[in-house]
Amino acid sequence: MKNIKRIVVGISGASGVRLAKKFIEYLPSSIEKFVIVSDGAKEVFKREEQITLLDDQDLGAVCSSGSFKCEAMAIIPCSMNSLAKISYGIADNLLTRTAAVMIKEKRVLLIAPREMPFSQIALENMLKLSKLGVIIAPPISGYYAKIESLNDLENFFIGKWFDLLGIENNLYKRWEG
């Protein structure tokens, strides 16, 4: 996997924003961070240090172009609405436009859907995106990970996402057989 120098983090929907904030906080300081917060998530997100916060309505922002060098994007959480738009190529805001660019440029895109249970429509959208190389990684616990608190659970999710993105971490207890 490529060495990640820049990452776009999309925050879609209001439920699960805590995970996105923690994901951003745990990213190594050597990685340049760009954050897109959808209108539904803006109310619960506060500006963090070393983060470029982008306006979801600004379709001309830096990350909306394929010429912007960025190795990965993670959408945490991803609402079913954003998932559907991305699956069908609807790029009507900065979050979905940037996801479309990542797919077009064959760059790493990780999506963490937050709905449960998944409808057949959502599953079909996830399958379609998976076939295009998108990483579908909903926050689902591994019971081997010694989860004793909400913090342990969140660290497990973030550690697994970092693993998928090739970012070194020791956020959870790994399977030892």
C-alpha cells in the first residue's frame, strides 16, 4: 500500500461523528488531513488542530479535482444517503464529489456505513462499490479483541480502519490464535 501523506476524511450524517473525530485525532501528525463535514454532521463537529475543514457545498475545493494528490479518503460514518449517491455517481456536494474522484483515480476509498440492519438496497450499493475497489468497513466488533469499554471498541474500529489504509497502529489487541 502507498505511504499516505494526505487523507480526506468525510463525515456524513450525525450519528457516529465521535468515531470520526477520534479517527482524526489518532492519525499520525505526518499525514496532512482534510475534513469534509456534511450539513447533517456540522452541528456536532468542532474544528480540530492540524485539520483543513472544507465546506461541503464548495464543489471547487482542492480535493474535488483528480489533480489534487491525495492517497486515501475515509468516510466515517457514511450515511445510507451518501452511500447511495456515491454508488450511483451523484456528486452534488464536496463529500460525494471527492469520493467520485477517488474512484475515478483508482485511489483508496474506505467507507464505514453506519446503518443496522442493512437494507437490500444498501447491500447492493455496497456490493457495487466493493466491485469498484472501494473498501466497505462498517464498525463491527471482533470478539477476540478484549473489548471492555466504549473506548476499547472505538479503538478496535479505528485500528482496523488504519490497518486497511496501511497506517501503523497498536490500537487493539490482535488475534493470537
